[in-house]
Amino acid sequence: MAAKSSTSESKSKTTAKPKTSENYWLLKSEEAVFSIQDLAKAPKKTTCWDGVRNYQARNFLRDSFKLGDLIFYYHSNSEPSAIAGIAEVVKEGYPDHSAFDPDDVHFDPKSDKAKPTWYMIDVKHVETFKKPLPLELLRQIPGLSEMALLQKGSRLSVQPVTAKEWKIITELAAKQ
DNA sequence: GCCAACGTTGGC
DNA sequence: GCCAACGTTGGC
């Protein structure tokens, strides 16, 4: 995904929610646009993930991201492109207001406030890896050959990650 | 509903 | 900056 702009609106509630299942995800952001360092510096270390304008990604954000789900924060279009750390879901899918703002780069005149086309979530910084894990490194790990991020032509900015992939990558990050 | 044209993503 | 891969749009 590309341009993040605004900061969070979420009221952080610290009530522990029972977790039925924990999902894992990967979100892409261009390092130059909104990096994991930017997220760590944001108020409450939280931002709303606005600007996603792809239906498949929208469906994930609206329907499948659950409180407490963990997210790999991926720097796309970067030197090098890499998984830079971890964030978590602190607010589940809600309408993306940037679609209603004519001055926003992500304005979408076709999105109706009564029936919004686009959704976003709030994410909070959890951890910045000491060393980011570049694509080139990830490609060398046999257990990751099926990972969505590594598939040819994969452009989706919101991707599910399997528990197995999550384990491999977090262990790799711990070793760095 | 097909598909060409166009726009975007993102690795290299 | 190039360009392959993909998504969207709109004419028919």
C-alpha cells in the first residue's frame, strides 16, 4: 500500500478480549511514506491503516482482521524491501473516512458514506526488528516458498500469513 | 460479458 | 527508470 496520512482515531481500550483464533497478516507500506519507525513515533504508537483501494485487501480488513491479530510490517519499494517488524490490530474494520475527503489522495467519489466501499483498521507498533529481513533473505528459506509475499506478481498490500510462516520469520528475526 | 486500453504496484 | 504483472474501466 502506499500513502498513509492521518493518525489514529481509536480509543484504546485495554480490556483483554478472549481470543478465539489468532490470525497473522502482512501489511505493506513504503518506507519513505510511512515506515515502522513512523508508526513507533505515532501517538499511542497507533495509526489507522487508510488508503487501501483493492477489493481483496478491503475484504480482509473489513471481515477478517481481529483484535490482537499480529502483523508483519513490510517496507515495499525500499532499499532493500524487507519485513521491518511487528504490529498488532487494535481496532477492527471500520469505514475508511479518507475515501470521503476530496482533498485526500485516496478520495473515492464513488464511496457512499451510508454504504462505504472502503474499510480500514487501526494498528499499533509492537516491535521493530534489530535487522529488517530483506526479500532476498526470505527467498532463501525453503519453508517460505509458498508465502504470498514471495509469489511472482504478488502485489496485494494486505496478505494473510500462516502460523508456520509466522514462526519461521519471527525465529529468524530473533537470531539476527 | 468480452477484452483492449489504461493505471498502478513494486522488484530489479 | 524500466517493465512485468495485475486490477479496473468502459466501449461494444
